[in-house]
Amino acid sequence: MTSDVLAPLDLAFWNIESAQHPMHLGALGVFAAHSPTAGVHAADLLAARAAAVPGLRMRIRDVWRPLALAPSFPTAFGGAVREPTEDFDPLDHVRLHAPTADFHAVAGSLMERPLERDRPPWEAHVLPGEDGTSFAVLFKFHHALADGLRALTLAAAVLDPTDMPAPRPRPDPPPRGLLPDVRRLPGLLRGVLSDVGRALDIGASVARSTLEVRPCPALASRSSGTRRTAGVVLDLDEVHTVRKAVGGTVNDVLIAIVAGALRRWLDERGDGSEGVAPRALIPVSNRRPRTAHPQGNRLSGYLIRLPVDEPDPLGRLGAVRTAMDRNKDAGPNRGAGAVALLADHVPPLGHRLGGPLVSQAARLWFDILVTSVPLPGLGLRLGGHALTEVYPFAPLAGGQSLAVAVSTYRGRVHYGLVADAEAVPDLDRFAEAVSAEVGTLLDACAP
């Protein structure tokens, strides 16, 4: 496996990381165990299989001088490369823990620990269940190593073999000279002008999104560096029942559930929901799973106001649907949610020097992350043990107290919740509010 230069957005994720805000994705998978030793066997399998997966050998190395990696264009000062490491030891990355009765309690403490940056930035933690009937595996992948789709591909490579189609790499671009072909200058100029116009449009949208925003103390916090996780499982058929009754998409319903849960949670804890409409960032992948190059983040996003202050559950869903339709009409390359695309216009040294500032600016841009992580419909197994639950975890941005990730798997919806443990000691109450909101929507849709 050859080295490659980190894409601008990957480089941004690498440089905005701090000890209190690690930039890794997580996924907690729960497996049905056939025996009390299933967890030990799973750890051995993961370590043995990881050694044969080239993508898990890749580390990230900072580069301070121009470095040509043909056919890639040379990196500029302050960039980084993704390269294979020769001294890779899977036992440094796969760890077996003591039996536990609470997978999420352990997962929270593990999610707050940054990955080691001098070796391949991923880990797999095997958590045997105390009752011997289940075990869990927490996967952690640095966002600079993999986005959600790439993380899924890497994790699937160490599970039992399946017939899940692998992405087809796109052809390498032809080598480039130091100067562009003069015949391409008109097109290049149009592209530059288009990029500048798009950047100005995104910047203006970000500025407008900060106007008339009532701060929500429950969603903002001084970073403690601690983490707490929780999970919620919903019946996908119930979500479809709501969708069929009122229209829209499954994703609209899942976002509206978050809005309703926030309303219930804020009112129950005494913060109040009146006038609260937090800005939710909804990431959007800009690459095609079957054809895109497997390396590198290709992300944009939509920014919407969650109608937390709307008392009618169907009114909340209607507001979410309208906002999402408006975003889709504009496309993922416009508006405040597309600010990640600006990473392409920042030189590598700018990412390195500006990373700490950018990491603290997230709370000025959005209040909560609500992201969807794709999962295959086929059943996944490890050592013959079926995967029964899977909770995705998103990184927690600086100054924010809560992030929500959602996956659908085999007829069920899994919400993975990550929070600052000091700012949100009652995360379980928010999880209960998510479950209750589905019933509220079903009752509202009943004839």
C-alpha cells in the first residue's frame, strides 16, 4: 500500500484535535455470545485479522517540506501524509477489557481518550458482558484516517467474511507539472471564480446563521474532556408508519425525533424550550460508495434550525421537512452547512496554524451535530456471533455538550449519543426522551 497526501478536510480534522476534543469516530457493536469466553475469542480474531488489512496499517505523518508522491502533486509546507508503517502490531490496537454490566459506561470513558498519533490511529476494545450472554466491541477511527463509510469498510474487514461489495477505487489522476496546461486556463479560471463565489456564499450564510440565535445552555459547555455515551433502539417500522402518514423521508422523521426529544428533555430539566431553535449540522457525503476513492473525507452538510419551541409534534416534523427540502433544493455545496468545503481553499500550513482557532469556532457555527452513518442491510457477525445492536458515535466539537449519530440496521434504528459527562450528567434522560418521542409522533398520526 502506497503513501498518499492527506486531503484538505482530513488535514483539518488532524489539526483541530486537542486532548479535550479528540477527533475520532466510534461505533459500539453488541454481539450475542454463545459462551462466556466469546469475548476472548473475539479479541483474538480481531488481532489476527487486523494484521491482514492494509488500511489498518496506515499512520499519519506530518510533513514540513515539499514531498512528491507521484502521481500526486507535491505537498506544501505543513501538510501530512497517510503512509503504511512497517512495525505494525495489532496487539497495540486490539484490547480486551474486564467483564462489565454496562457497555456504555465503559465506552464513554474510552471515547474521551485521544488515539495515539504516532501509530495507526484506530483501536478496537472488546468488552465481555458480565452475564456471559453478550459482548461488545468499541471501534475508534480517527476522522483523518476514515469518514463513516471508510470506517465501516475497515471494521467490516475484521468481522466475519460477508458478500458486502467493496468500493472500486477511481483511477489515479495523470501526473501534473508545476504549471497548468495553457489550453486549460479558461476552464481553470472559470473554476477559480466559481469556487470564490461559492466560498463567499457559504461565508455569508454562516454569518446569517449566527443572527437572532438564542443560546441554549444545555447544548453549550466549557469542555471538561470527559465523555458519556448512551444508546436508543427504535423500530424502523414505526418510523415508516409516521413517514407514510405525513410524507417526507425517514431522515426527516429521525431529525424531528431529535427536536422533540430536546424539547421534552429541556422542559423536564427546567431549562425550558420556549424560543429555542438550535442550529443542527446535518453532514452530507459527497462521494459515491461504489466508485469513490476509499481514502479521504468528502463531506459537506446542511444547517437547519431544529423547531424545539414548536409544541405540536407534527408541526415539528413539518418544519424539519420544509427546512430539509429547502437545503436539498439548494444542494450540498451551498449554504452555511457547506463550510467544510472551504477546507479545500486553505493551504496546509494554514490548517496547522489555524486548527486550534477553528476547533473553538464550531459553537459559533452550529449547536448540535445530527449525523447518519450508513450500515449494510445484511447481518454482520464476529466469530459466528451475530451483531444485534450498533451505536455510532460522532466527535464532540469544542464548546458543545451533545452530538447525535443514527444508523439503521436490520429493521431497527440505533441512536448513538455522545455528551460531555460533566455538562450532561443526565444523558440517560435524553435517551428516554428520544424513545418517548416516537410514541408521541405515532399518537399524533393516529386517525
